[in-house]
Amino acid sequence: MTGLVYKSTGSWYTVKTEDNQQFDCRIKGKFRLKGIKSTNPIAVGDLVDFDLDETSDAITGSIHHIHERKNYIVRKSVNLSKQTHIIASNIDIVFLIITIDNPITTTSFIDRFLVTAEAYHIKTVLLFNKIDVLENEALDEQLYMQHTYTKIGYDCLRVSAVAKKGLDQLKEMMLGKVCMFSGHSGVGKSTLVNALEPNLNLKTKEISAIHQQGQHTTTFAEMYDLSFGSKIIDTPGIRGFGIVDMEKQEIKGYFPEFFALEDQCKFNNCLHKDEPLCAVKKALEADEIAWSRYRSYLQILEGDEEQYRNDIYNEDRKSSDETRKS
């Protein structure tokens, strides 16, 4: 039998067939993704072949084959640098949910996510959530961030799950697609899914100062069928996003604004770092490229995971302090 993986608990997988039958399955044998050793050999979104086992009290299945993936989102733990995790596979579009505060979403996190999505040819839309509570400096920051990424070529959408703003436009972008919601814990992923499909009634949690300090959450995703003809993969919150095995020369190609200027650099193999007559650095000095993007690029290029972890820690403390003051 063949079916689509809708849920993973680490050892058991919920697989749904074309005729909407669901079976709890386990892995038969060992699986390896080409070139990547992952903590989860099977991911939500995988198309798999399985055999039924009717000898036990319940009908279960044994997965023996994974069909070729068209793409996947994979990350490396920022704490356990050798461990990688496939968040989901066979995705048509990813919506990265961003909040300006409560909790803070950093540009370094956004850029790392975008680099990985570019590497695996997955269209990403930036969803700025909780716009109903933005005022003054926070609103200015959100609009500036949106301008930065729109200028590069990324679609951005302002939404509010609570105030029901931007949901119709979001549904249009999701129509007929396998979609994935991702972002930090507390940005409102499950609340947004509930706003789009109230009957799902997914569990949500209130934000707390302790929660914003990056408590560990489960690393498994789940897919849902939506009434308006889409599938959504709701993923647990990601605190940090480690880049998986990229060559230095390829990283620059995943920054669209750098790639557009590359042929104007003096050297074909320019890394846009120390080389003379670099078109990217010239554009940077002219404020035609965002300094936050260039800083993210250097962090990834130099493999500066320690600095990235420090950034996460500092932003967690800032979020916690702001929560206590409010």
C-alpha cells in the first residue's frame, strides 16, 4: 500500500492512503537520506510504501520504502551541531511566521531559514503576525523589515489570527498547495491554523517569560487537510536554525540580492568578504543592500554558530525583560 505521512511521533507514523484510510506504521529496516544523517529518517509529507500487519490486536503497518522527495526543509541543532532534523518534505510553499516582539524574531533566524529554503527550491512567504498589537517603534520596525525583504523579492503578508486580518489573502496563496507553517514558539502558528480552519481546534499556549527563554519543545510536525482545498503542515516552534553542510561558494547564491550583482564583481569566485572591487560590498556601502542581511551572510559563511547562539540568548533575555515590564 502507498500513503502520505501525516504525523510523526518518533517511533510511530500516521499514514493516510488515497481513499482516506489511516494507519499507524513503524519503520521496517533502516533508511538513509542521500548524504544526510538525520534524527528522523521519515518526515511528515513523505510518500511511503507500507505493508499491513494484522496479527496484532490492531491493524498496523510497516513502512519499507520512501518515494523520492521533491524537496525538504532540514535544519541542524544549534546546540548539538552534528544532529540534523528534517522538518517536513514535499512542500509547495512555506509560510515563515514572524513577530516583532512577544516573541522577537531576529533577522538572522529569518535569513538562515530563507537560505535553506532557497537551497531546496521551496518558495517562502514571510507572514508578519500579531499586527493588531503593533504600535510606534514596533510598527516601524515591522514595516522596515517588510520593506527589506519585499525589495529582495520575497512575498510578505501582514496578518492577525486574533483580529482575522489578512486571512482571505492568505487562503488564496495556500489554495491547492501543500503548505508549511514555521517559526519560533509563540509566534501564533497553531492560532493561525485555527483561524483558517476553526474546526481543527489545535491546542495553543499563552506566552510567558519562561516560555520565551527557549524551553525545549517537541521536534515533530503534523499535517491537516483544510476545507478550502489545501494541506497545512503545522510545525512546533524552532528556537534556532542551524545551517546544514553548505560549501562557502554556494552560500552567496542563496542570497538573491547578492546573486544579482555577482557578475559585476571583479573576481568570478568573489566571496564578497575581503576581495577588491566587489559589487556586493559597493552596494552595501551605498545602502542598497541591508546590513542585517550581510551580517547574516558572514555568520553563515564563517560558520559562526557560537555568535548565533549568543544572539539567540540575548534576544531571549530581551523578550523576557519586555514581557516582565508589560
